[in-house]
Amino acid sequence: MTKAPISLLAVLGIMMASAFGAKTPTILALGDSITSGGKTFTCYRQVLLPELRKRGVAVEFIGPNKDMTSAHAGYGGHNTSALLGITKKIYRRYPADIVLLHSGHNSFDNDKPVPGIIRDTEALIKGMHGTNPKVTVLLAQVIPAGKLPKYSYIPALNKELAALAKRLVAGGHHVVLVNQTEDFDWRTDTIADKVHPNAAGAKKMADKWLAALLPVLEKKDP
């Protein structure tokens, strides 16, 4: 009898099962309302999970909050400082293998927030590594917004997030920079508030997460 060829998706599944010792890799989606989702806009998780399933990739999203898509740690209205204040407790309870971190909104340009956001992001990531040295953080350069001048600081923030990722990697932390700002146009990819993604924007975000996530799942140490 001739055996059927093993599909590429099956090979990927075997590789991931081997890498994680047959344990389903866990993911914590961490951020503000763009991560938590809402009734008036589309969340990237709504697109990302079906894309993973379509590829035969088994993962488990975990976290203290849950909706019809998955568990998560998204908190509407929280800036990075607020997330820092709650993440230590959350991550000790949900020490995921991989964290999808998208945080940088909910501050104001006239407060010159970039240095503080970078400081809090670094503390947040180092804190998670302290709890789980094997965690990989996918750090997003955040999506741009047309709500101006409030979010005029985002381009400068994204530049500093790239520099932060480089420093953290050089220091031995498992961080992957995910450029969520590239090709994202708030004029076409957000709802009327010019901040939260519409279906097209959520698809762009999910595609960026997916492109960064698959190599991590393939290479992750047990």
C-alpha cells in the first residue's frame, strides 16, 4: 500500500509538538482595548485564531478575561503604566510561553509620554522574564491613530520600541519586534474613532502577529 505524503501542516504540527514536549504552547494577549476587543470594532484575535486553526497550529490562549474568541489580558482604557501595575500578578497566574504585547495608546502627546512608556514596557517585559525565563515576548510597534494631536507621539514611540527590543535581545531576553504600524493606515483601517481597527485593520494586525508567531512556535525550546 502506498502511504499518503505528509502535508506541510502536519510537519509543522509535529515540529511544534516536539519543541514543546507534546505540551500545547500557551499565549497571553496583553494590551488595552485593541487587545480586549469591543462591540463596535474588530479585534485581531478574531482573525488570528481561525488563521492558526486553518494551518493546523494548536495553541491555547490563556488569561484572566474571556470572550467568544479566546481568553486574553486586554484592558480597555489602560495605558502601559496601568498594565505594568497589574501584569506581575496576572503573569504569575498565567505564565504563558508566548506573550503578544500591544501597548502604547491611552496617553496624551502633550504629556510627552514616550520615555515613560518605554520605561514601563521594559519593566513589564523584564518582570515576565523574571517569572518565566523562557517566555518569548512579541513586542508590537503599535498601530497608528488619526485621533490627533492626542496620538501624535506614536511615530516617536514606535522608533523607541524598536530600540528597546534591540537592547532587550542584546541583554538575553527573548523578544521579537512586530511592526504593526507598517502598512496600517488609520484612514482605511480603523472605525470612525480613528483608533480601533475595523475588519481590514484587524486582518492586517493578525497577519503581522501570525508572521512573527509561526517561527517562534517552530523554534521554541521545551
